[in-house]
Amino acid sequence: MQKNLQIALGVVCLVAIGWAYWPTLVELEATWDRTEDYGHGYLVPPIALFFLWARREKLEATVLLENSH
């Protein structure tokens, strides 16, 4: 039951963040599309997600250490 609650809370947080930042994200995409100097912006989110995924064990260990105090 605890795991389901954590997943639900995570989804609610992601939706809230997405809703709050939607206008900014739309403007970012428009800037990436129309300005050649910022065309690489499409690559930044997938690369950042890859780095998070690649370091997931280290991040989990950090969270576990913080929770043990």
C-alpha cells in the first residue's frame, strides 16, 4: 500500500509541475523551433534524463542516506 501511495503522490507532483510550467515549456519549444542558435534544445531533456538514469543507483543511495538520519 505504501508503494502505491508513493507512486500516486509522484504522479500528482509531476502533473502539478507540468501544469505550472506548461506556458514556459510551450515558449521554450517555440524558441527552439524558430531560433537556429537554440535548435539543440530538443536534445537537452533526453540527455539529462539519460544522465539521471545512468546515475540512478547513486541517486537512490543518496536518498536512502538522507532518510536514515
